[in-house]
Amino acid sequence: MRTVLTFVGRNPFEFKAAVVQRWESLLAMMWIALSFLLSLICTVQGARAQQTQGLSIQFGMPTLIAVLAALALTTAAGSIRVAKCLAMHQALPILANLQREVHASAAHVIVHNGLRADQLAPGVVVSEAQREDQIRTARRRLDQVGTLLEFARQSAETDSSYAQRLGDYLAKFPAISLDE
């Protein structure tokens, strides 16, 4: 939780990037250790095969390079995908908690036709231009929260239905205390 507290009030995309980078680094270290172990095993097996005149399989150099390149690319792509999945699993509950207030205020503006909560009091006059500006700002904030949580807007979806879907998605994550 201490890491989370350092990001309160900051750009939440920094927190998300830091978590993803952490998991990518962990997987990279795992692959480095695994490749070192595999290299050691192959070296020992190669030395034994030379001593015992064992059966050896020979590949042509172009074939070997193509197979190793395909294996490396597949492994790298898979590792990046796994790192992203693990990072999002760890970061989503925290990010959801950090974005609840942003979502609530933006959804309120959308639902109440461009009016913030403080503008609902009787006697408050808000110009149409100000309402439109507040709706644009709310729409942008909803899209930023959706982008952060990787919760995309569906094609031709209205702002109010997207705000509702995003709110339902945020509600799936339990509230956590950042004071721990």
C-alpha cells in the first residue's frame, strides 16, 4: 500500500505503467535465469555426447536460426502478454479505487445534462455554453477512466450508458483503504 500512497493525486497512468514494468522485469529475470540454466544443461550434455560418441542431430545453420528466432519471438510476445495480464490483475483494484470519484463526478454531469452537483441548487443559472463545456469535460474524463482501466466504449454507445456500464464495472472492485 505504500507504493499506492506515493501515487495518490498523481497521474494514475504512471502507477499502471510502474506495475506493468515490474511484472515485465520479473518475467525477464525469470527468462534470463531459465536461459542460463538451459545453456548450462546443453553444455554439459554436449560435453558428455563428445566423450561417449553419442548420437548427435545436426541442423543446418539457416534452419537453426529460423527455429530459434521463431521461438524467441513467440516467447517474447507471450511473456509481454502474461506480464500485462498479471499487472492488470494486481493494479485494477487499486486503479478502480483511485478513479471512483472522477467517474462519479463525470457521470453526474452526464446524467444531469451538464450540471455539476453544486449547480443543482435552486436559483443557480448555468449558460448553455458552460453546460456543453462541462459535458465535453465529463465525456473526456469518462474516456480517460475507461482507457486507464482498459474498459472500452462500445461503438455508438451514449455517454449515459457508458457512464452506467463503467460505474457497474467499478462497483465490481471492493473498496480498499489507502491508509493501511
